[in-house]
Amino acid sequence: MSDYLYKLQKQNGTVVCEVMNVVFGYDRNKVVQRLYGGGYIYQTLGEKTGKFKLTIRVWSQDEMKAVNEAEADATPLILDYKGARYLGIIDDAPNWNSKVRGEVYTAAVRFAVLEET
């Protein structure tokens, strides 16, 4: 892997992929119902959770396989971002794009935060 600003790594320190872009948000389960009079009722379920939208990059198909396995197995990963450390999982299957055929691949994924330390 090349030099990078952020990375996703396993708890044992093994780097899984580079992180090129980070957008933080929140996810909350909610139910929205529209009333006959035109008003709305909002119901929330549970607590809001942190969720990152990440653009990740890998340099080989072996690294791509490691990311796919981490997503499929819900392997807890660590994201160090702006002085904070987040433990979470990749929440959806990566949709890979080839930047340089056979060498560089990128994908946009959601990273669900389990714990912030």
C-alpha cells in the first residue's frame, strides 16, 4: 500500500484498505406516517448511531478480497480519523470500480460505528 492519510485496520493492526474520503453522519430507524389532515407523525426507534460514508482504495485483488471478507464476516475494524478512533463494521457490500485495470480499485462503503474511543 502507498502512503495514505486514513486506513481501516483489523484489531490486530493489519491494514485492510486505505480510506480516501470520509463523510460522517448519523443513522436512526424512524417511521414516518402522514395523517389524513396533512400532518406527519415521526417515531424513532432506538438510539442514533454514527455512520461514515467512506471511499476506500486497494492496490490488488488480494486486498479487495480481504475487504469483501471483512464485510461478509462483519469483522470489527478500526478507523483512526482526526484524532479519534472508531470501532465499527462495513455495513454494505463494496461496489468496486477499477481505476487502473488489475492494479487499483476503489469503492464507496458505509461504516457503522459500534464504539468511539
